[in-house]
Amino acid sequence: KNQVEQSPQSLIILEGKNCTLQCNYTVSPFSNLRWYKQDTGRGPVSLTIMTFSENTKSNGRYTATLDADTKQSSLHITASQLSDSASYICVVPYNQGGKLIFGQGTELSVKP
Amino acid sequence: NAGVTQTPKFRILKIGQSMTLQCTQDMNHNYMYWYRQDPGMGLKLIYYSVGAGITDKGEVPNGYNVSRSTTEDFPLRLELAAPSQTSVYFCASSYSTSGPYNEQFFGPGTRLTVL
């Protein structure tokens, strides 16, 4: 069964600290994986995309990794800021028609 | 360039009432989608469209209808509202469905409560 699972469900960290969010997927065939950020009361916004051949990609303080062998991805946030407080969602397409499987998200709260 | 816009932002319906959630995009995307997001759950696809005049069911289509008469607009219709349809509804669009161009752009959402 095609699934995307994220951990932890929620996370509280202090401003300035680093954190890592995990995503495990069982979607096959696999082409790419996206991380979205969803601020409270807003729609998700894409942070980065990881294709099959990519291992690591950085976007500012966000670094995503992908291990296609173990079907795992992670999102590492460095030097967290209060504005990083949001839900982070891992998304994988499961057919050519544009359908996506969304993880349940990790709710990150950055405290001062 | 407004991206994806949705109206209304909030709505309270009584059981059995009907309403249409509006969605418009100005990016000339062929692909458009409707999702619902229940508290603590991932987004679930209700309906999608690959172009004007073409729509198809997603994962949870029961109780909803859609139409796509233009590239820009993709309204979602609730005919007989039920409490189970209380949710946040997101409309999205994308340029393509493959590779790096499959990024979906989301609207701000409509928070619907059915009492």
C-alpha cells in the first residue's frame, strides 16, 4: 500500500536550536519527494523537491536528504527561528496523473 | 499575480444546505485540485482536473461535485451539507504532474463548519 509516514508528530524546540524531521515512504514507483511548509491558517508552500538521483539539497537553513534505498527522507532545520513554527509535510506522487500522497505532517513549535 | 485564490475564507452551514466553494488561479495551469484537511490528518484529494472540461474523482469524492468550464476556475459544490464535511478545504494548481514541475500551488483555504 502506498503510504507516507512522518515523525515525530510534533516537536518543540528553543529558538536557535537545530532539528530533524523524518519521512518514510512506501510509494512505488518512486520519482520524487517534496517537503512543504504549512503556516497556521494558510495553504502549504513547497520548500524543496528531492528527485530519485539526489541525496542532499539545501535551501537556506533547510537541508533535505533522500535515501532511495531505504525509502527515507529527512528535513534538517538549522538555527531555528520563531517563523519556522509550522507544519512540515512530506509529499510523494504515486501516479503520472498528479495525484499525491501527503504525510500527516510534523507540527514544529519554536519557542523563544 | 495573485496565484490561487479561494472564497469564502469561512462559512457555517446548516445540515442539508448547499454551497459552492470558489477557486481561481491566474498562472494558466492546466491541473487543478481540491483537497480537504481534517484536524491532525494529511490532505485528502476530493476531485481533480487535467484541463478545462475534464474532471475526475479523487480519494474522497462522495458528497461533492466539481466543474471546470475555464482554465482559471474550478468550483467545488456541496449539495447536501453533512457534519462529516466540516473541514478546511484547499484548492491547488500545478503546471505539470511530473518531475520538478509537479509543484502544487495552494490557495489560502476555506474553513467550513456544518452544524
